[in-house]
Amino acid sequence: VQLVESGGGLVQPGGSLRLSCVCSGFNFRGYGMRWYRQAPGKERELVAIINSAGSSTNYEDSVKGRFTISRDNAKNTMYLQMNSLKPEDTAMYYCYTDGPGYWGQGTQVTVSS
């Protein structure tokens, strides 16, 4: 089983990033998926959720209207489009599967001028 995040980096406030989570070794299309983030010294928090079909999504209040979660079941990949980034979005971002509860290794997002 592998969940491999990518797409993080350093971006200025107001900028955009697109995170990807490529999955293998399990039935990707059978499970809902989530993005979490963890900033230094803080607890890991849920950012966004998407159901197995990609037809239903939900977001943490602070990212609503700025972030979009999506998935491509043909590519076993989940995405997080992040727009209008703020310094408080700085964190390690992780993907997670519902059901078996697999985690990726994370990708760092830093928002700074």
C-alpha cells in the first residue's frame, strides 16, 4: 500500500498550489478520502473530505471557498487545489483513506513572502 503526496512547496500569500495523492495497493475507488494538515506545535486537523465517487465534499471552515478537493478514480489519485493561500495555511499536508485508515508521508506547504 502506498499513498504518495506531491505538489507542496513555498508560495507567496495569495498564491496557489495543487497537491496530489497517488495511491496504490488497495481499492482506491472503494473508499472516501481526506486531506489533513499539521502545523508545527499544533494538532493534525481535517481539511477536506471527498466520498468514494467524488460526488460529495466537505471542508473545514477556514478553507471553504479557497480549497477544492477532487479525485480521479481512473488514475487512483486525489487532489487538493489550494487558492488564495495564507500564511496560516503553512503545514504538512497528508492524505488519508477512510476504511483501512492508510496515511501518506506528507508534503510540506509553506506560505510566506
